[in-house]
Amino acid sequence: MPFAAEPPVINEAATAFMLIASSMVLLMTPGLALFYGGMTRSKSVLNMMMMSFGAMAVVGIVYVLWGYSMSFGNLQDGGSDIAGIFANPFHLFGLSQLAGEDGARLIDPFGVGVFIPEYIYAGFQLTFAVITVALISGAIADRVKFGTWITFAVIWVTVVYFPIAHMVWGGGLLSGAEGGLSAKLFGVTDGLASVLPIDFAGGTVVHINAGAAGLALALVVGKRLGFGKVAMRPHNLPLVMIGAGLLWFGWFGFNAGSELAADGVASSVWLNTTVATCAAAIGWLVVEKIRDGHATSLGAASGVVAGLVAITPACGALSPVGSIILGVVAGGLSALAVGLKYKFGYDDSLDVVGVHLVAGLWGTVGAGLLATKTGLFYGGGWQQTVLQVLIAVISLVLSFVLTYVIAVALKATLGWRISDDAESEGIDQAVHAESGYEIGGFPASGGRTTRPAISTASQVEGANA
Amino acid sequence: MKLITAIIKPHQLDEVKEALEAFGVAGMTISEASGYGRQRGHSEVYRGAEYTVDFVPKVRLEVLVDDVDSSDVLEVILKAAQTGRIGDGKIWAVPVDEVVRVRTGERGVDAL
């Protein structure tokens, strides 16, 4: 943190921008619920959506209690950092310290003189933690106990997400800080690593992390009954497309918001995010048309997400044309990668690996190739690309191993799977006692009220009398 | 009396209904159905995974008619439902013992 002689002044434009950007990112999780929900079978749509909403509920609270402190508590006011891996979880526990002396203490995370209240910086980061956990749920659709998922969300975000967020964005090992990996490899210039790792908005922290975690979970939890034999086609593609649209909209908050200021970089990020996504949709559809004979709506929606994932780490470093190249490759690669699960026999139900891991890896590495200032293709030498590969692989391995251990521990204690009967009948009714749709237009499916909604004891008595 | 049941392509329904009305049939019942015959199903592709969908959407149309009209009505449906391509469906007629109009309690041919 640069030391300011005069007391810092709030940048109200940036603050307004961050309030909006954070709200947009939060909307991505309900958007993801639609995107995923439409892809499941109709008997498990509610459970799929509840995994996102459940993650939102618990991770939001955990973030305020110890998450922000663990990730960013070291940024100012003498917070400490443990070996570059995570910050002290108790330093800012509960975040009441963010009130500061004037009601809202200010922070300038990039040290560029743009001060925003730390409350909204924490809020912005909170929304990232929420969506990252929610993303993982797509790997284990239709088959896990809700309680185990919620427990997993709390443990995973604490043991895996907060440390990785700290390492990449909180001045830890994978950042450009003086004590980080890059500084050790390529030396230090002016107190920062000579080659700065590029992860603008979370290719490693969010997408590689969620993708690797999804793979580990899919392996530990096991396949859905009938995987590869029974047709498990999406039950509502219009929901999927609405979800993809909401994700795209929210993603502007995610990427442009990561600039933490309404400025030129945020504007270029907006444009790069848009064109990479357009290009990825085309990339996916072209692969489909050639391979399967049809350009599908699910392919368009999936290509959109693959493009958004890939441009996430790179959006601040590329030109618009570079973004188009990055995007079209991302869409094509992911379209090819979603078939791997059948080849290797793991049931990553909604392709968290094929979309988030693959496009996340490509985006992180591709940033090293296509960055206009330091990229290999722009004559910037090989260092950036090597560094990008390193941070990608380290995040992947770290997330995979830690997630695998957590998943095995939960399997041995709470257990992951619902009963085979419940899974065949549909998880919505077994776990949530609800069904997503009233099919056929018969009132209440021919049922009757066996217990009126409980409001007062006398009403219940009256109804039963 | 006869019950005529026709399994037809959903998009032929309007044509069949109009033809039956023009013939003088006063009412009918339809329901959504799924099925396949010699045409078998079709295939769908989701993220590269191909699924065979055997049961394709059909409409099941039921009409109660007097014995004397049975073969004419069957002919009317046949003409209206036929496209000449696979998947046009089937029509059959079965004898009915009794018909009752619920509102009035009329029975037999009066209830048609």
C-alpha cells in the first residue's frame, strides 16, 4: 500500500461503479442456477438450482465472517499473511473493522490512488466466492445429499478458495508481490516481480479452481445411475439460454469490475469480454456443425460461457482482435473437450471440466501468448507464457488435491449419495419434497392439501375440525 | 355405436378437426400421446452426445359415432390426416356398449 500523506478521499465514481458491478456479479449465481437447471432432467431441476442458491446463502455469510479476512485481511492495517498462502482469518473476523473511524474505511487495492470503501471491495469479492462454489455443483448433478453439499461449500471455500484468492490477488505466492513465485523466478523490479502474472478477473482463482474441484468431486461422488446408457438430455433449453444471457450480463461486472474503477481499462475489458464471447459461440457452433451436423442452441449457450471463462484472466491484457482469437479457440476447444467424460468414464454431469477447466486453462495460458505488452506472439518473449502455465498448473493441482481430500472425508462421514431409489424417482421430491413443474394441467396433480400452511395453531385446528 | 380412435401427427390436427366438423361430428376428445411405429424415432444431439428419441409426439383423437357413420367418419379422418410420409399414424374403431351424456342422463345414440 502506498503511504498517503493526506487522508485518502473516496472516489465516488469508482464506488458507484463497484456497487453496480458487485450486484451484477451476484446475479450471475441465479443465472447459473438457470443455466444448470435447464440442463438437468425435469425431475432434478430444483435440486440443481438449490445447489447454487444454497452456495449463495452459506458462502455469503462465511465470506463476511472469515473469508475476506483470510483472503485480503493483510492488505492494510497491519494484517498478517502466513507464508504467502493465506491471511489471518481472525484479523477482520465479521468485518466490523471495515467501519473504520469515519463509518467506512477506504481501500486502494492496486495502489493507484482510487479509493473505495472497503465494504464494497469485500462485497465484490464475496460475489466471486459465491459463484465459484456454485460452478462446481454442475459436476455432481442429480445425486448428492443437500446437507453434504452445503457442508462441502463451507469447507471448500475456506480450505481451497480463500487461500487461492489470497495467493493470486491478496499479495500471496502466485501474485506479482516481491515474495511471490514470479519474483523468485524472474527477479524483482521496483518492489514487484519483473514479470507480473496475468489473472485479471479469476481464470485461476475461479475457473481453473472450480473446474479442477468439479473433476475431483465427480470422481469421488461417482456416476449417476444409468450414466452413458440412459438418455440424460436437457429438459429445458430456453432456461439454459436465459441463464447464459444472465451470466453474460453479470460477467461485465465480473471482468470490468475487476478494474475496481470506471476507467479506460474497464472499458477495454468490456469490449474484449464481448468479442471473445461472440467468437467463442461461433467456435463452438462450427465444431458442432462439422462434427454433429447441427449448430445447436445448447452449443451456442455453452460457447458463450466458454468464451466468458477464457477471457476472464486475459481481458485486461489483450487487444480486441487478440480477444477474438482467444475466444474462438476457447469455444472450439471446449466443444471438443465435453466428450472426454464419456471416453474416460467420469460423470462430470454438466461439463464443469469441459467448459470451466479447459477454457480457464486456455484463457490463462492464452493470456501469456496474446498479451499486447508481454505476450509471446507480440514479441514479449517466453517468460510470460511460462509463468502463465505455472500459475495455471499450480492452481489446478492445488485445487484438485485439496478438493479430493475434502470429498473423500465427506464421503466417509456424511456420505454423498442419496439412495438409488430416490435418485431414480427424482432428487427434487426425495430431498426437497417439491416438483419443478405441474405437468398435464391437472390441478395440484390430482392431490389435496393434507396440512394447510402453518400460520396459527387455531387455524390448523379449524381446518382439521 | 363405435369409438373411433386416431393416432395422428400433431400438425394434422386442425385439418382433421375441420374435416370432422364439416362432416357433422359434434364433438371429439384429444390427448397428447407419444409413440412410434415403423418410422421409429429420431436422434437429438446435446453437446456432442447423441440420443435416440423413440417416442415421438402424437395426438390421440377419439370420436364416438353411430354405427352407420363409422366407416364414413373413419374415411374423413384418413383423408385429412394423410400426408403420405412415414409417421402418419393409425385409425381404429371398436364397438361401444353404452354412452351416457352426464348433464342430462341421455343414453345411447341420443347421447352422441
